[in-house]
Amino acid sequence: MKMLMQNFERFFQIYFYLLNSDKLNPYQKSEFDRIAGKTASKEEFENSLLRQTSMLAAHYGKPVILLIDEYDVPLAKANVNGYYKEMLSTVRGIMSVLKDNPDLKFAVVTGCLQIAKESIFTGTNNLICYWLFSWGRIQG
């Protein structure tokens, strides 16, 4: 869990320039500072991608395109190390960025595991799943 939080903190730190944006309100800047500065609450952390898309859309004046690579790695590691339920709750919160988000143009989410039974993507509209071998023969 700690490693996941550190990755999100680094992700926010890349966008420090948003703190100087005149398009973000003081509340957004304060929340941004807490996440990047490692003082965010669990709820703020779980909603950090949702907040980040909102801040980026406000700054640039257009919806965000989001790429999430290997979304399932934290769940697989948590399963092996005995904290799967806690991580599942966290990943559900993080993936809420995909649900009814007016600041999101579209997202591409990659992973090896299909975790449909856990309802991580419940409420997500227009979800299309592609499997590597569903496209036919791979050219090499």
C-alpha cells in the first residue's frame, strides 16, 4: 500500500506547476499540496486521480485522456501478502475516476487480470475489454 501511495505522490509532484495555475481554486491547490506532500487522508488518496483529472481539465480547459498501466499489480501483490481486501477497497476508490467523470475524455486501462467479479469497474460506462488474443494472430 505504501508503494502505491508513493507512486501517486510522485505522479502529483510532476504537476507542481498546477499550484501556480490561476484556474485552480485555493481548495484544489491545498488538496494537491497534501497529496504531493504525503499528508493526504486515505479518502483524499483514493480520490486523487479524480481530483487530478479535474485540476488538469480546469488548467487546460479541455477533458483529460488518462492512461493507467498495470492497474492489477497492486491487487496481485496484496493477494500474495495478505492485505487483498484493504487494497481492493483502495483500488475501487482510485478507479472511481472512470465513473461519470465530466473531466475525462477517455481512459485506457491495462492489466493482465480481469477482476470483474470484484466490481472494480461497476458504474463505468462504455467499457470495452480487449484481450491480447482477441484481435487474432499476433504478428511478430
